[in-house]
Amino acid sequence: MADSSTVGNSPCTSKDTRKAWSGRVIHNDGAREMNTLAVPGFVVELRKYGTFDANACLNCGSCTVVCNLSDGQASFPRRPLQLALLGLKEPLLAGLEPWLCYDCGECSLTCPRQAEPRESMMTLRRYLSAAYDVTRISSKILTSKIWEIASLVFVGLLVFGLAFFYHLYFVELSVSDLISTPMGLEHMFNIIIYFTYAVFAIPVLILILKAVRMQRLTMRNAGARAPIRLYLIEAKTFLLHLMSQKRMRECVEPIQKKRWAKHWLMVLAFAAKSFIVIFFLKWFQTDSIYPLWNPQRWVGYLIAAILIFFPSEIIVSRARIRQAMHKFSELSDLTLPVMLLLTAVSGIVVHVSRYLEFSMACHYAYAVHVGVATSLVLVELPFGKLSHVMLRPFALYLQAVKERALGEAKIPVERKSSEQLILKGTQPV
């Protein structure tokens, strides 16, 4: 039996041995067998996506025992972490466990070796999100700070360039008129509406492709074939978790209930804002002055307040490491709250400038707001951490379909712990 800390990763392994390891992995997922290869250096690949301590883990199982979300049907964090340590890339891609984790951090607080399983699970989610992406842009953004910042800046500049091109060649304004003439918010409605449709259609398409790839990777070896009927029956599971994020409330510590409320409100505010700009842009983005009690104003104020207060609190908490779960922060952990905050603040500046009749300030603030909001939607939603809002509920949906299919086939859904993974006949090729 190969040791989990040495398969394909040990510096003592010979060059020929490190080329590839052939193994037959038997893991109890509906009495199925999976033939796979242990990928040399897989942990090194994972570390490009964040913290992953391959040496501290003792495989004691404390992390799994303390996790209130882990059960016999989906055992984590130990199982996916051990798959990664063994270099078993295919079984890891076929699992849903990293997505069933809601990042409460109890595992890291309990770990006797401070192996930080919470951070490792986050790293696995980043890796899996990139693995599902057929464009491969996610892997660039999630492994490179330069790529992430450059992508956001590029999209923002592209928006400015398109606006500049539109006003010069379609409106036929001169450059001096464009930069010195204030324009109302309604002057380019027809174009901006179609632009909004396109901006949201692109990330939706990419997320659909990610979901399809997740389904193919995780359900093809599910142990029992799931008919279309089960996917339709369990569709409610996806909608329930997408709208409520309620699984986070199952974490034990009381602080997790507050974290759920904060998380849910931010998702709700972003969804409400997106819904409004897609379907009610002419009502929301207007030069008309509404009274304070009009829904156009107080709905906007409520959304802005949520997207200013909670992202700010997250940024400060991570900067000061107020909670154990904020001990480690990748750039992607900060990019999302920063972009949400900038979108809300720039929107409020547009609103205040318009009501105070600061025409030129409103003119420039609107250009900045559109650029920031477009970068948020086109980069963070399909490729960044915001995609987890869709991928997690979809993983819970697939897990429910899998369990129902195994139940109808009368195959046990119990998953054995990581030490019951058997690597038989491991021989260097």
C-alpha cells in the first residue's frame, strides 16, 4: 500500500518512478470500481490555487468528525484531501464533497496539526472551478494575481473604449464635446439595454458550460444511472439552495448564523440589482426625479446599503484577521467584496450627482460605474469567487440526484473514510 505522502511527490522517488504510477482505486460509492492514475506532482499543481499543506495532515479524521455537514453520504474534508495527497486526480474530479463544504472553519480549529483543512478545501474548490471551465480562463485568473487584476482593468477599459467609439462614430460628437458636454442617463438607452443583455448572457453561458462539465465529471461514475426524471424531480433542490443558501445555517457555531445572514443578504442584493438592470433598466436608470417614498429610490438605497456595509466589513475583517477563517486570504477572496463595494459606491455617486444637478460629475461617474459593474459581471461571476454562488447549489442538486438514483437502485450511498481507499497493485509504469 502506497503512503499518501509519497505517491508521486516524494523527493526520494526516482526519476523513472515519478513518471507515472498505475493504480486500481476501489472506493465504496455504490459498489463501483474506478481505474485511475496517481498523478505525480498533483499537490504542486493544487498549490497554485491556494494553501494546501501536504505534510501536516495525519489522516486522523478529526476534521471529518467535527464537521456538522459531513455524513456517510458525503464525507469530508478528509476524503477529498486524501485523494489529493495521493495524487488521485480523476476521483477528486468525480467528487462533489468540496462544494458541499460551507467554509465554517471548525475543521481547522480542531486539527491537531494545524493543517488548515478549511483552506485546503477552498483551494480544491478553486481548482475544481477551473477544471470545469472549458475556456480555461478561470485557471489563469485563479492562479495569477496579475491575470485577475489585468482582466478586471481590461474589461473596464474596454467599456470606456466602446462608449468612446459609440459617441464619436454613431452620435458623431467630437472628442472635446464628449469630454465637456454633460449627457442625461437616458441618451443611449437602446444601446445600453442590448449591452446589458450581452454582459449578462456571456457569464450565464459560461456558468451553464461549467455546470454541464461538473455533471459529466461527477455523475458518469455515480454507481447508478440517473434518469432524466430524477433530474427534474430534484430541480427544487437547486432552486432551494440557490435562493436560501440554507446549508450554511447547519454549521454549529452561532457566528455561522450571522455569517449566513450576511452572505444571503449580499447574494439577494446582487440578484435584485441584476434583475432590475436586466428587466427594468428604463425605470431604474432615468433622469426623472422620484419622491423619497417611491420604490425606485428606497429599493436602490437598500441594495446599495447592503453592498456597501457587508463587503466593507469583510474587507476589514480579512485585513485585521478578526476571525480564524480569515487567517489566510487569496486575492480572489478580496477582489469580490472590493468589486461589490466599488459598484455600489459608484452607483450612489451617480445618483447623488444627478439629484444635486452636478451634470458633469454624473456624466463621468456613470462611465466609471458601468465600467466597474461590467468588470464585476464579466470576470467575477463566471471565473471568480462569485461563481461559487451557482456552483455550490448545483453540486447539492447533483448530490441529491445521485443519492436518489442509488436509493432506487438499492445501492448503499455510504462512503467509506479515506483510509478505506485501497490502492492495489501500485506499480511504476
